Amino acid sequence: MSAPEPEEKKGKDFLRTIIDQDIAAGKNDGRVETRFPPEPNGYLHIGHAKSICLNFGLAHDYNGVCHLRFDDTNPEKEETEYINAIQEDVRWLGFDWKKHLYYASDYYAHFERCARELISAGKAYVCDLSPDQVRQYRGTPTEPGKNSPNRDRTVDENMALFDKMKHGDFPEGTCILRAKIDMAHPNITMRDPALYRIKFADHPRTGSTWCIYPMYDFAHPISDAIERITHSVCTLEFEDHRPLYDWVLAHITIDCRPRQIEFARLNITFMVMSKRKLLRLVQEKHVTGWDDPRLPTICGLRRAGYTPEAIRNFCDRIGVDKTNSTVDIALLEYFIREDLNKRARRVMAVLRPLKLVIDNYPDGQTEEFAAENNPEDPSAGTRSVAFSKTVYIEQDDFREVPPKGYFRLSPGTEVRLKHAYYVTCTQVVKDAAGEIIEVHCTYDPASRGGGTTDNRKIKGTLHWVSAAHAIDAEVRLYDRLMLTANPDDAPAGQDFLANLNPRSREVLPACKIEPSVAGARPGDRYQFLRNGYFSVDPDTKESKIVFNRTVTLKDAWAKIEKNAAKK
């Protein structure tokens, strides 16, 4: 699947138009202050990358600041591991919050004061209904809810009950603090939503200090206001929550009124973007961890070899919209290819080696050929590639009985060994099972460097590695984790796991690579000629380099073989 060519950059998006209007109207004294507010209950994925690029990008464009704030109000699911990983991911993408690192847990005392203010004003009450009863009383989108029997408790009763909640006198699930708004409101979110609940769970930062924790919809607007955020940019699923965001700020004493604005979240074909589903993939060991290169997590993309520049360019290209849509994964792959094409060193690597012996080449002789490190970057220079009597080629580059349109090596045909010589196949050696284990050729000494005086045309050019100089490597070939463009399109009665691709990871333990990669470090990126882009994996050891395939190259022959297989 080829990616569409990028269009010219779109004009100013609706968010920047709103900010321009606010500045022109003198709001916030011309300040622009944004925030990226992840909940530390998992690793960030590329959908979060869009939000990171947007919020930090808006702050940059308007000479403002962007905060990194952890909305850590759910102690049962949050971990220090996630907090550290999120900071690493944001930094890796190229953004710096400087001194503006905050935690919602820093504001717990402030949240409590705001809750008491609402209770004192008759705007909040303690409700004894069970969670199931609360749902029953809420009504439906077409039918109004009904008031809780606890709704008319006095201020003193509610304050006393809230005190008992705080001091741990009630078990979990026995009561909550709810806003008193309107149980007949057409927006279900506004039907007396929960503000505080009881949780006897240690918090990563506050330990056992608290046993009541604010709900996200209560803590978030107050956190924004405390930090004097001007534009609270979030995804469309929070659009129905905006009236509650505004209601909270309108009924507490606070001198900042941030504006919530929603934009479309990022969905990409063949990618699972649900935190809950990603957690399940990790916990059930369908992948090797959060940084598995098949996952859309930022750490997974980093391990796969993606660059922060490619991700930022992708996020810039897709822009900001008000309507949810799905982006073709080919566009993301296009941007990583474009970026790596400019920066990745070229090397020759044989993933499935087949020995090729050049019978008329002098025994014990070695030659050196100059090869470009990157034709897109002349400053990258050249390297020397050793050549000898025996080399490795790809198994797929030889066919004893070639199909129509096959221009690689076969008996009696002549091909070019890149940078080196023309060779002609003369013999095939097989093992007892009939498998080809060795191919013999002769070479044309006059074709040194890949050309001849008679200018004969050779259609096939193969990459190769000298057997005497090759470095052993393990190569991990990653494909899309999901079989369908929409991972949720599972057969009836099955969940998204039914769409897992059983061939999404293939390990090739005995690859041969030219020696110029010796000393490669984790994160180094290369283009393996004719094979794709690859990155050195952290599993690399002194005894063996491990590579991950980042993305394939466009391969016309692969399409021919695929079409032939269908016939």
C-alpha cells in the first residue's frame, strides 16, 4: 500500500483562529498557556503524540508556555513507572516543559476546599445510592432521570457526611459526593455527576494520606484554573463534559476561567489506540511489552526506529479538525520513509543467506569497492565494502525455475552484484532433501564496479555480503499487529484479539551484514539495501547485533509474487 503524497500545508486551523480571536478581544491579557494532562495509568501512544505536538506547538507559536500535568486522581491504576515513561516520551518528541511540571495530587487540599464550598452553597450533596442505583436513577438520553432520595440533605448533614468520607468512616462504594445540578438535563453528564469517591488505595505520590479522591471532571477544570491555563485543548469525547467543566468553574471561588476546546482524536488503520486494549495486549503477553515495535506506543515506535521528526511531521500533516476520522497507516509509513531516506546510512544485509561461489575468482583474493553511505546526503561520504570468492545473497534472489518477469539470478542468467561485478549462474548444489544450499557462478573481470565496455544491459542487481567478512546479526521483521484496518471489526461473539496477526513478528537469527555496522549502538538506523529501514535494538550485545525492521521499502517484485499466489 503506497502512501499519498503530502499536500501543501493547510491554512490556519480552527484552534489557532479561536486563539487569534481571544487575543484580539484582549482575553487573558494576550497570554496563551496550554497543558498536556496525561493520566499516568499506561504508556503514551501516537494519539497522545498528536495532542503533545498540538499543545506544545500552540504554546510555541504564540510565545506562551505548555505545562506537563499528571492527572493522578485514580491511585488504583497509576504508577511511578508510567510517570517516568511519559516524561521520557515527551522529551524524546522534542518538547520541554521547563519548570512547568505539575501533578493534580498537588492540589488535593484545594479540591477539598472547592468541594466544601459547593456543599456550603447547596450545590453538592453526599449520596448513599449504590453505583447500580445511581445508573438507574440517571435515566436515558431520551428519558429524564430522577432525584436521589439524599438530594435534599441539609448543608450541615452533607458537611458531616463528607467529613466521615474523608476520615475513612465509610467503606468504598457506599457513598459519593455529587453535584446538585439537574436530573432532567438533556446532557446526561450534567445529571448530578459524582465529584468525589472513596478509595482505600495508596497513591504513588501521597501514599495513604487520602482515602477520598476527586473525579476527573471535577479535578481537571480546577487544575487548569489553578495553573492559569488559557486554552484547555482536549479530544472530542470530552465535548459533552464541557458544560460540567464550565459549571464547576462558575460555582467555585477562582480567578481564572480557562476555555475548553475540543478537537478530533487520532485514529490510524490497523492500530489499537485504546489504553485498555493496549494494557490487555501487554498483560496477556500478546506482545513483548509496552515498547514492542508492533504497538503504537511512543516507546514502541522509538524501539522500532521511528524518529521524533517523522512523528512531528506526520502530526503536522494530518492537522487539526473537529470531526473524528481515521488516517491510513500508509501516511505514517510515508513520513518515516521520507525522514529515514535522508538520514539513514545504506548498508548491505542478507536476511536469509544463500551461499554464492564465484568459481573463476582467484582463491584468497579480496577487493575493496567504494559504496555511498547515503545518496541523498553527499556529506555522508563513502565506505569500503570487501568482496571475495564466496558471498551471500538472499534466497529469494535465486530461482532454479524462474517465473515470468523474474529478473534476478537463475541458471544461465547474468546479474549485477551491486558495486562489484556481473556474474552468471552455472551450477546449483542441493542437499539430500533437495534443498538448494549453494549456487555457483562465473564473473566477468571486465565488469568491475558494475559496468562493462560493451554496455550490455543487465536487468537484475543483487545486494550481497562477503562470506569472509560478514557480521552475524539477528533481524526481527515486524508487520502490522492487527489483520484488519479496523481492529474492532471482530467476528460475532469475539473481541479485538480475534484480529491479531499471527505472523506479525518473525525472528531471523542468522543474517549476514557487511562489517561497516560493527560497533552500532541501540537506536542507530540503517537502510538495508532492497530490504527496508532497520534500527539497532536495545537487546544488542557484544556477541551479536539485533536489528528491528522499522518499515519496508516499496517492492515491485513482492507485488508480482503476491498477485501470482492469488492465481
